Amino acid sequence: MPRSLDVSAPAPVPARLPLDFLVGQSAEGHWLAVETHGLCGGIFRTRRDALTYAAAETGRRPDAVRLASAPLALVP
């Protein structure tokens, strides 16, 4: 007997992209943490605050947070 498909079962949720961040200063001197896919980011008072946020968002994965060598900008 052929098996029928259960269409009432929810579809699997696609895996979330792993987050990666760049941390650096804007041209105005503000500290930024910017997710490389443009998914999130923020402005912080200190470098340490930006690094702490980025590390927490990435689950403290090794190599997920890098320091920028050029000024950063948040893009709307």
C-alpha cells in the first residue's frame, strides 16, 4: 500500500547563517560592530563593548569576530 504524505507537518526551518562581525571605528570615531551579511550591528561607547557584543552574538566562535583595518559604516 502506498504511503501518503502528511501535509500537516511543519516544513523544516532553514539553518541560520553563522554570524560573523567586523569591529572597528567609524570615520567619526564611534566604535561599531557590523555583521558581515548586514543582518545586525550597533554603535558602542568602547572597543571592549563592541567586541563583547560581537562575541556574544556569534556564540564566541573562534575567528567569527575580526578587527577592521579601515573605517566602518552602518548601512541602513
